[in-house]
Amino acid sequence: MNRLSLALLSFGFLLLSGCGGPGSGDSCDGGDYVCLDDAQALECRAGTWRSLACRGPLGCRELSDSVRCDTSLNIENDACAQDAEGKGVCSPNGVALLLCQGGVLKKTQDCSSCTVKDEQVVCAP
């Protein structure tokens, strides 16, 4: 292979390696979501892509009309989506209520047991 061919191949590889989807911290428009990988989504919030953990068994899935991020096993201090603001989830061990506040899951109450019934979180004292 001559030097010109080698140089063109190297240049092409560099161009391709720069391609791809958005990354956490990149700028964006709108309120879109994409899967970064099987366990992480990106949310476009306030003009910046931010990472969201999808710790549940279904992980992150891109469907034909939406992105699904399973947050059922997310933990305190994980980032949460804008559409989850003010909503609660149970901690993975079932003994605390975590509330999405300011884009972060915060422990707001200890429970003897925490369950979710019909999208309603029930924290027993």
C-alpha cells in the first residue's frame, strides 16, 4: 500500500471515529431522549444532554416512538428525568421513598416497606 492510500485510510478512520450520537454534556435542542447504551439514557434538558441511569432489568430501550429507561432500581442521588419531577420511587431495598427533586433522586422518607401500586408509591411507616 502506498503512502497516499495509507494516509487516506487514516483520514477516513478519523472522520468516522468522530461520528456517532450525542454524549453527556453535549449541547442539544428540545426535550429528546436517546439510549447511550443498555443501562444509560441521555435526556436533553436545558440545552444540554445529561445522563440518566437505567438500573432496572429492562435497561434502556429505543422503541419506534419513544425511549424507555427502566428506573425501578435507581438509587439515591441518581439523576432523574424532567418528566419525573415531583414523582417518587422506592429504593431498591424497599425501605425508603426517593423523590425526584431538581433533577436528582433524594431520599425523603424511611419506610418499613415501600411498594408501587398503579403508579402510586406507598411508603408504610
